[in-house]
Amino acid sequence: MSSLSPQHGGWPEPIVRVQSLSESGVSTIPNQYIKPPSQRPSIATEPQQVYDQEPNIPIIDLGDLLFGDDHIDSTIIMNQISEACREWGFLQVVNHGVSLELMGRILQLWRQFFSLPIEEKQVYANTPLTYEGYGSRLGVEKGAILDWNDYFFLYYLPYFLKDHDKWPFLPTLLRETVEEYCGQLVKLSGTLMKLFSINLGLGEDRLQKAFGGDDIGACLRANFYPKCPQPDLTLGLSPHSDPGGMTILLPEAHDAGLQVRQRDSWVTVKAAPGALIINICDQIQVLSNAKYKSVEHRVVVNSAKNRLSLAFFYNPKSDIPIEPLKELVTPDCPPLYAPMTFDQYRLYVRMKGPKGKSQVESLKSLQRS
């Protein structure tokens, strides 16, 4: 932490808002955003090219499970969920119970926030201590290559961390809409945790209990990816797996920026209309002893349009050790990961920023030692 500068709000260098760079009309991006050749996107994918293709991430219709009668045979749907978790680490869900009107409304309000004058957003400028507020970088390594994005990060749970005064006051209704949206996603997350748990051969509440029962963490990050004059040289978000438990992503319609690693290639996600994109994160990989795997993903940018997405993170209680569940450990499948609390675990990404799957893999070396 010695490299952090009080004069830069705790960051190692002065913070530059990517949106301000984009709107200044620069024709080349500053050097601190240029990725090494091996990390650059091979092609700047145009959104329409993706949306002319068939959907590629498994789509799961939850309607019968959530709203059908007791006589519905859920075997097919449960098998689809299991396969998506094991093969992709990602799935799209439709008929999920979250209001489509609410999904559209919250995206519109966050767009309005990022359209505010810079001085109104600067009131919420964040620090690396908690990352709450308006930010433009992840990690505190001096001289790091940065990603082409701005964001707003806020806590929803636990209640003692939630502070409405740290949420944007403008646009009007944003605070209460975030409250409503996060409440619906907590409910959906609890349902998905039961389905994941059953598919792992556990009691339906086992994963939730390992997370801390009802005493869990939840937070929201609004991601803003300004249009970029050289999208082939940078990334909106570098490759990483999410450190928490489960992520629920709400993209804008016809949004083609998220890419998921599938074996040795990057697959650009085509979101189905009204879908939420779910991904397994590192803590569930640890609890499942790698039966479910968190998967690397990244975000590409383009030169034509700004992009927005909302990432909701559903996390374990931060101070309880997370380790492979004993029911999933056998002599043939010993525990792969050493115990670690989520508080300890997320310090890594807060210090170093997105670094592939290096953090969860480091738990294996701790276990071996």
C-alpha cells in the first residue's frame, strides 16, 4: 500500500475518466490503455454481426420451475442448468421472475447518470479502500495497464454496509429503483442457489448455508464502456473470473461486448431478449471442489457506441472460511483448495485488478503446501 498517494484519493496515479477521454475526440488512446499484443482482441466485433448469429450461451427457461404446477417434470431443465454450469460456467435465464419493465427502467436511469456533467459524478469519486462510488480503475499497481471503462459500485447487503447517501442522488428515482431491482435479484439468486445445490447432489439449502444463510453480501456495479477510437488495442475489462459467488449481468439490448473463454477461444455472447446472464464465480468453484468452474471472461469495446451493463454480485458472508464442501470430497477427489474468507480473497483483485484465474488457482498451491 506504500505506493498509494493521498493526493490522488488513495490511487497510485491521478484518475482519468475514460468517458472524458472519449468525448474529447482523441484519435489515439493513451499508452496506459494499450494492451500487449497477446492480450488484444483479435477482431473488434460489430454488434450486428453477433446478432445475426444464433445465441451461443445456453438459454434456460425458468418459467416452468418458478411458475409451473407441482406436476411439471423438471428433469430436463435441471439437466440443462447442470450442463451449462459444468461446460460453460455461464447461462442465460429467461422467464426469471424479474420485471422486464424494471430491467429497462434501471438501465435507462444509469445511462442518465453517466450522461451527467463530470463535476456532478465526481462528488461520488471512489477510493481503493472500499471501491464504493464512481471509479475508473481496478487495482492499485502503479504503472498498470488500464481498462477502457468507468463504473459506479455500491453495496446492497449486508444492511450495515448499505448507505443510500453514497448512491447517486440524480437522476431522480435511481436510488429507489436500485433498491427494487437488487431486491428482486436477491430473490432470484436464492432460487438459483437451490437449483445449483440440488444439481451437485446436495440438499437444496446446502450452498446457501455455506454462504452464511441469509447473512450474505450483495453489491451492484454499473459498467460504462465509452466508444473507443482504437478498440483493437485495448479492452473494456481484462480477462478475469469473478471473485464472488454468482454474478447476474443485465446487458442492454443488442449489446455485443462480453466475451467468454470457451476452451482456447473467445466467444462473443449474444444475449436473448429479456435474458439475464448468470455466471459461476470463484467461491462456488471452491465450494463445489471444481465440479462447477468459474470461467474467464472479458469485455471488448467499439468505436461506434457507448455501452452499459449492470453486474449484480451475490457473495458469501465475508468473514467465514470458504472451502470445498465435505460432501463433495472423497479419497478419489480430495479437497483442491485451501480455506480462505471472502474478505481475504477479494483483497487480491482489489490490489492487482483483473488477472485471469490466477487468484483461485493460487488456492491450489496453498492447499498443496
